[in-house]
Amino acid sequence: MKKIALLLSLLLALSCFSGFALAEDVELTVFNWFDYIDPATIEMFEEETGISVQYVNFTTNEEMYTKLEAGAGSYDVIFPSEYMIERMVKHDMLAELDLSAMPNFANIMDSLKNPSYDPGNAHSVPYMWGTLGYVYNTEMIPEELTSWSALFDEKYAGQILMMNSMRDTIGLALKYLGYSMNTRDEAELNAAKDLLVEQKQKHIEAGYLLDEIKDKMIGGEAAIGVVYSGDAQYAIDGNPILKYVIPEEGSNIWVDGMCVPKDSKHIAEAQQFIDFMCREDVAAMNFDYIRYCSPIQSVADNLSPEEAAMPALNPSNEVAASCEYFNDVEDAMSLYENVWMEVRLAR
Amino acid sequence: MKRQWYAAPYALWMLLFTLVPLLFVAYYAFTDGSGGFSTDNILRIFQPGYLPVLLDSLRLSLYCTLICLLIGYPTAYFLASRDFSENKMLVVLILLPMWMNFLLRTYAMMTILENNGLINMLLEKLGLDKVQFIGTEGAVLLGMVYNFLPFMVLPVYTALKKLDARVIEAAEDLGANPLRVITRVIVPQSIPGVISGVTMVFMPAVTTFAITRLLSNGMIYLMGDMIEEFFITVNNRNAGSALSLVMLALVLISTLLLRLVNPDTREGRA
């Protein structure tokens, strides 16, 4: 009898261990934008949950989508922007999230809950949000800039860095012309194309870059650079003579969400990760590190007066209202592609 | 008989990582977004705007190859004509820069050439006008030559090193002056090395990307950049694959042309 009990308890202890080992075996693959998380938060997550995280990077939504669609590698948590979330939901690529398993979801500010791109947050939880605009060097350009028109002004020829991102660049041209950033109208898109081609042919732009723009702006390599608000803040922190503008014609407001691909084998742990990122202290760490707008209400409430005065960190309500989310333009995407290649190939 | 199996690991490698991906590229190149057969993407190269990119790629890579030859040949000759103890000098001179990733080297080049970079800061200190390097063809060419020069020096060096010193002595004994020795004996003997050097420089040069972006802010735009753009920014892998195939055909044709002028392969000795 005793022997059996001993055996049983031994078995129990063993199974305990094996259970433990299993939990430790889970490795989440997190697929995020380059330089878009405080690495310390990942270590915290690993320590607190015993789940190990493999962290990999992408640089554009399209690149992320291409890799996911091609089935290259399996990912458990991804960080697409809102228009990409919309497209991936349409293509049934995202798992439905169980919000009741994520108590920290309550920390998200109300204005970002239940968004048009993902009703009821069925597939995504906001991670960061921000705007598109440009920074300019106030020593090179003493006058105050408020409009997208500066990007097409021959006065600043050869000093403007544009963004090598299809939707953003065509979108800002559309916005400058008074159209929607989500237009599917060929004539409007052609007008945007003509504007960008002319800008190129008159040598007003000094190049199309992406991640490099913020460093070039800090180094004084150009007078104006189109950037996302987070990069703007990074540049301003690096060189205070830079100023961020969300142009008066309106711009793009975007949300990068956290989602779980449908074929993830660790959906529960992935949700645990998402919930962890919504914890107030973790979100504050990420805000301090990335300097994009945090969707966590308490982080926004606790901005320092200087931070609150920065349009990149804290856009005013009027400005935010003049901005548009990107929508998935579906079949009109091929129009965008043609316009984009014509702009890139123009000489 | 059994020896042919020694090549099996490499054959398997080629099959998995060269042949199979190539089939995928070919499949995407001849289909449209919905999977139907289409030649639109291959013919895209003839649409306005595309051919100039191809011609620029060819032109710049020809310049690059030529400059590499002009710098690389004398360097290789100098290195081969002297006995540097166990080639240590060669390792230091040629291989040292290759220990570092080409992207890092190009980033370094970028910070040297920028408007507020090392050279322009120096010019400013000397009271001279600043020069805009970034965005010029010269800057891109410099980056290409900088990255690909070792691929020219090494094969030429190997060819010259194999040259029998007694042949040169014989030429001299028979009354050839130094110039004649070079033009009639040394250069012809080194042609196979030059051909493989030209091939090894031209191929990476014609598919250059990233170097262009870093040294021209994307204003110089070559085939490699365009293919990358289709895959990464535009998310159109059919067009990207088709242009890759065009690129591949181009490289293949130029390799065949080079084989025709190579005495080694022409006479079936290789």
C-alpha cells in the first residue's frame, strides 16, 4: 500500500515536472516593427510567465503581410497597422481574440476602443498610435510651416526627404489636393501622381527613404523630412531645433494593433503577451522608449507638461479630428501600385 | 564510381535553395495576382520608365567593372610580382575590408560622404565650399567599386601568381623590352583571371541594391532597388519575380558572352 502511494506521489511529482517543462517549452514568436518595443519589457514578460519570446522584425506592413501570406515562419503575435488589420480580417488570417482573457484591455482609452477597422476589437488590441507629418529644421527654415505645400515649394528644392511608403506618400499628396487618403477615384489618384512626379522632376525632393529619415534630420542633412510622429519625437529629442507639423489639410492617423495570426499554435499565450503589453507600467515603459502615443489612458494622463505640449506626443483634438485612418482600398490597390511605380520611375 | 556521392550535399543544397526557389520565381513571373497565366509582368520591362532603369544598371555596372579592372589589375600585378611572406600582406590589403559586412561598410561610407560628413567637415575647416556627394552617380559608383574591388584583385592575382617566371625570362632573353613582355606575355596569360574577375564584379554590380539607397537617398534607382520595391513596398511579388527573371536572363547572357572571349573555355580546356 505504502509502496503504491510512494509510486503515485513520485508519478505525481514527475508529471508536475513534465507539466512545468511543457510550460517552459512554449516559445512565442513576436513579429514587430523594427525598434518598436522596450526590450526590458520582453525580459519582464519572460521572467513573470516563464514563456520565452523570439523577437523578429519587419519594416513595412506589406513586408509583414507578404511573409505571413507566404507562410514563411510561424508567428504568434504580430503588429499590423489598422488598414492591414482590416485586410487580414477580410482574408481570414487573424484569430478571434477573447477579450475576457485580457483584463488589461480596460486600460485602453475609450476613443480607440471599438474602431471602424475592427469592430468590437474582435481581432486586435491597440499597441501604439500616432500621426503622419513632417519635421523641419527651424534654423534652415525660419518661417513657420503649417501646410503640406512646403513639400512642393521650389524654395526648398533639394532639401526635402520623402517617405518610401506607398500609402503614406500618395496619401499626403491626396490630402494636400483636398481629397481623401482612401480615394478609389482614378482622376484624383492621377492628380496626386502628377504632383509627386513634378516634385521629382523639379528636383524638389532629395530622396525617398524610410527609417533613415530621422537620423538624417538630426544630422541636418535635409531641411524637411516626412515622418511618423514617433520618429518625429525621436528626431526632436536628438536635435531640439527640429519641429513637428501635422499639416492643416489633415493627415493620416494610425493605430498599430496587436493581433494573433490564425495559424498560431499558442493563442492563449499570445493573448497573455498582448494583455501584458496593456499593463499600465509596461505601457509606460514602452512609451518612454518608443515615444509614440500610447493608447493606455493612464499613460496619456500622466504626460509631463512639456510632453503634453508636443504635437507629436499629444495631438490636439482638432488636429486628430482632421486626420483619417487608412482603409483597405481593395481592388483600387492596383491603381495605387501604378501611381507609385510611375512616381518612383519618373526622371 | 562512388566519388560522385561526395557532391551530394552540395547538389541537395542547390536543389533546395537554388533550383526550387527559382521555380517559384518562374511561376510567379508568369502568373498574375489571382494565379492565372499572364505575360504582363515580363513585358512590364518594356513599359515606359522601366528600360532606363535597366540601362542605368548596365551602364553603372560596366563603369564599376572597368574601374575595378583599372585599379585591380596593377594591384594584383604588384602583389604577385613580389614575395610577401606567406601572402600576409595580401590578406591584410585585400581581405581585411571583407571581414566586415558590406552594409556596415556602406553605412560608414555614407557618414563620410554626407553633407555634414567627414569630408565636408574637413572642407569647411579648410575654408572651402562643401560638395554634395550623396545623390550623385559618383557616390554610388564609389560605393560599388569599394565593395566589389576585392573580387577583381583575387582572381587576377591567382592567375598572375601561376605564371611561370621562366616564361618571362625567356621573353627577356629573346630581346623583348619590358612593355612588350607585359603586353605580349603577361597580359595574355592572365586573361582567364581577368575574365573571372570581370564576371565576379559585374554580376553583383548589375544587381546592386541598398548601396544605391544609402549613397543616393534612393535618387539613383537600379534594377535591384526596383525588384526590392516590388517585393517590400508594393507587395506585388509577380512583378518582382518577373523583373528578377529578366535580371537573371541578363546575367546569363553576359556570362555566356564572357565565356566566348575566354581562351580557356573557348578551346575546351576548362
